[in-house]
Amino acid sequence: MLITINAKASQPKITQSFAATDFTAPEYAAIKSAVGKYKTIPLQYEKQVLLALSYFPELLNTRIIFRVKHTYSPLSTRPAWTSVVIPPQFRTYIITISDSSMNLLTPILFNKMDFNAQVGVIGHELSHVADFSGKHVLGLLRVGAGNLSHKFLDRFEFKTDSICIDHGLGYQLLSWSIFVRKNLHHENYDGADNVRTPMLKERYMNPDTIRKRIGSLTMYRNVKMTQ
């Protein structure tokens, strides 16, 4: 079973594509038992979230609230405000999945994606949590201040995509990257705040960059790339 590989071993099982029907109800229950502790997950997205969580064994004991809410950005991740000043191991993180946004962003909302892309973008958000979990309060404050800098955000999101790929969800991230660019008709995706203007630079990895990164890592060599 997938979860016995991902949660308990250092080498994740690489999968080209996930579908909701890949696992039986008892298998999903076993995955939830293994990785769902301290997690609040909306029932409609439980399968996608559990599969993504199974690739982040370091977050097994991390408190994460996944919530569906009307917000501008399709997805976002942050520490709970009360958690910023406490030690990393006691923090709670909030991952918000938007079910409504401006017309330009509606085509890339979470509920518009296929299952594999949903697992991929959740993996990206969990990569933020993994990154934040290694930072003390000053590090989190630097990230907050860095959001005012376009150059910082370029490096920050690019690094986050790298974390996701390194955890074994490269093909799922690739599905998300292809989906976003196809539906926005943009070569590069610079985030919700800049969606009105086609971007020349790369903040979130574009598909070719993800393919190159996947091709450079030994963990992916036994799974043929078809995307």
C-alpha cells in the first residue's frame, strides 16, 4: 500500500497520475489513520489531501487546518496568527482552498482541476508548511516582509516548487502547472495578484522547468514521463 512506503520510508513511491478511484475506502481509511492526525480536512477534498500528505512524513505531527472559503487567491498557506511567535513544533498552519474568485481566476480554482493536479497543488502548499516548519519567528517575519518584494517572491515560490518535486510529487505538480497555463493562456504564472498581465519571468515553475527538474533526479528514473 502506498502509505507504508511514503510515511515510513525515506524514498517516496513515484506515481505518474493519481485518480480518486485508485484506492478502496479501507485503503483511504488506512492512509487517514497514518497521516491524518492533527489535520482538519474538508470531506469533499479528503482523498486529494491525504495522498499529498502521505508524501510529507515530516508533517505527521504538524497541526494543519484545510478550509474551503471565499477568497481571492485560489490557494494560500500561512501559520495561524496565534502560532507565529511560538516554537515551530507547536504551530498550527492554515491552508485555504478558495471556492470563489474574480472571473479571470475562476478557471483555475481548485474545484476546476482534475484529481492529479489537485494533489499536486496541495503538495505545493504542504511544501510551504514544510519550509515554514524549519523557521523560527524571525524567519517567518522575514517571509512576511519578503512578500513586498517581487524578486523575493520569485525565489520563494520557485523554491517551494522544488521542495514539492523533491518530495516525490513532481508529476502531480506538472499536471497543475500545465492546467494553470492552459486555462490562463499564460506561458508563466506569477500568482493571483498579477493574473491580468502575461508575465515574462518564471515565479512558479513552468512545465518545461518541472520536466527538467524531474529528469535530473534519480527517484523519478523508473517512471516514464508522458506529460
